[in-house]
Amino acid sequence: MSKVRLAIVRQKYRPDGGAERFISRALEALDDDSLDLNIITRSWQGEPKPEWHLHICNPKKWGRISRERGFALAARACWQREKFDIVQSHERIAGCDIFRAGDGVHRVWLAQRARIVSPVQKLLADLSPYHRYVMAAEEEMFRSPALKKIICNSLMVKNDIMRCFQVPEEKFAVIYNAIDAQRFQPATPAERQQSRASLRLPAEAKVFIYVGSGFERKGLRASISALAATEAHLLVVGQDKQQARYLSHARALGCEKRVHFVGVQHNVIPYYHAADALILPTLYDPFPNVILEAMACGLPVITSDTCGGAEFIVNGEQGYVCDALDIVALSAAAQAIPLRSVDARMGDAARERVLPCSPQRLAGQLHALYQQVLRQA
């Protein structure tokens, strides 16, 4: 029996990115004798396995639109030339068989961002050629007759796409991201103590962790504002060009000594082990991997109702869900989160909730999806 030639399209592979982690886990889980795995990309960081075939498409670019359009044309030309059996794109490129909507719907993100920017910034976004290009590319792809299936990592994104583009429900597959629950485990008391000591955090303080780059979208300002009214500490794992602005915000609220910026960390587990909960009141996020990681580590989660991860949380059981900008509600949720050393029930419930999201389950769901697509060919 001949192998199925699968091509996965991702413009830039960055190991710490959420989409890339989905791809790497999926590729590792799918690495069997029935698939010939191909990656179409502009650049790849890290070492792919020898049996993965890289197709580098790196046309010249002069700006954001040129970058997006150039890669789309080059990637499409590549898959048409190679005649792959299945093309699964993680970029908005019309003509693919499967699209994974890992970034959600661009117009929905812009509508959420409009809640926090000035009228001038909103007008500039409305007039932006780049945003217009992305929305046009998105619409062309969702309306393409070649598109057979759409992978969504949350029901929220599925509903957004159906509402915005009237895509029939049978085209969707909701497949949640995978988490390695053997690697991401709750801290032992000794690990918790060691992590806090190395980070110079008080042994008995309540500590929240925020993980993510792109502080505006992922709600760092709201996190700082909510925790300023408490005695809790905040670990900020990630990077942003505007970090000084957020530090200034913490200083203005009088909590700068309790907000700790630690930058990007390739191993976040010791930071989860130092925390009592994750806070991520993101303006719009399909389903960030950090929620799965934190929950697997036994941390309750405070997030927003515009985050796909909210689907895994019942208020008061695995954490709390609030509006991304409701500082009063976020602060009340932070007050209600217990110290894990005192009461671990909420964190244990969070871990139980994500245990079914195994790489093996992801592989099985993708295999079933690919068989459906092949039958439609």
C-alpha cells in the first residue's frame, strides 16, 4: 500500500509558537509507515526528523502584504507541482484541502482589539491595507471549493467562522491541542519550594503566572490591574517590545515589586511549579497551549470568555471565566483562587479535565480526518 503524501504548510516555524507546538506534536504522533510527511515553509528553526521532507518557499518580500502574498503563491505552486494527496495549511491560503484555524477569525480579533485602542488606532486599523488583505485572503480561503475540512481547536472558533462566513457545519472538525501530561505534572512540595527559592518568591505568598508574548492581546495590563488590589505576586513569562509600558503600569498601581518579568523560557515547568494559578484574560485566543500546560501542572486558570480555553473551565471548579476587561471580576477570581499548598482540589480538577487531550488521541482524530478527506478526493 502506497503512503499518503501529507503536506503541512506553515510560513515560519518557531519552536516556541503555539501553532508550531501543535504541528510538532501532531507530526510526532503521526510519524508512522502510512504517511509521507512534508513541510512547506519559508524557514524552519530546529532539527526536523530525517524522514520529514522540507520544501523551502522563501520568495523576496518588501513588507507584510508582500510577505503574505509571496509565500501564499509560492506554497500553492509547490503543492500543485508536487501533487500531494492532502494539503493541510496553517496559513490563510486558498486551495488547501484542510485549514487549521489556529489564529481564529481576523475580523473578530480586530473587533475585540477595538475595545482597548484609541479611535485613531481603530480608524487606522480599518484603513490598513494589511488587515484588508488578511480578511480578503481569509474569505477567499473559506469560500474556496477546494476546502474540504476546517480544524478548529475550540468550539468558539468554529462558531466564529460559521457566523462570519456561513460555512456549513459538516466541514468542521473540532480537535483540541494535545498535552504531554507525563511531562507537565503538579509540583511536589519540594519542587514548589525549590522553584520559589530560585525565583526569590515568598514561600507562602499567592503567586499567579502569566505566559505569553504579545502582551496587549493576551491581557497583561488587565492581569496587573486585577492583581494590584490583592497581595499576590505575578510571574510574567514572555516578551514584548512594550514591556517598559507594563512595568510603568505596575509602578503606577504600586505593585511593581510583586510583578516579575522573567522573559521567554524554553522550559516553563519550574515557573508553573512556583505558581498557584495561571491568569490569562486574553482579548481573543482560539485555545492557547499554555492553558493546557498549566492545567496539567495542577493550576486553576483565570481566563476570558473570548478564549477557547474557557470551554474547559466551570467557574469555581477548574478556575474562573470573566470578561477580558472586567478588572473587578478578575480581581475577585484571583481572591477566590486558593493556595495550592492549602487546598489543591481546584488544581486537581483542572488536571483531570485535560488528561484526555493526549497526543495519541490527537493522532487518532487526525488519522480519521485524513481518511475522510481522502474519500472526498
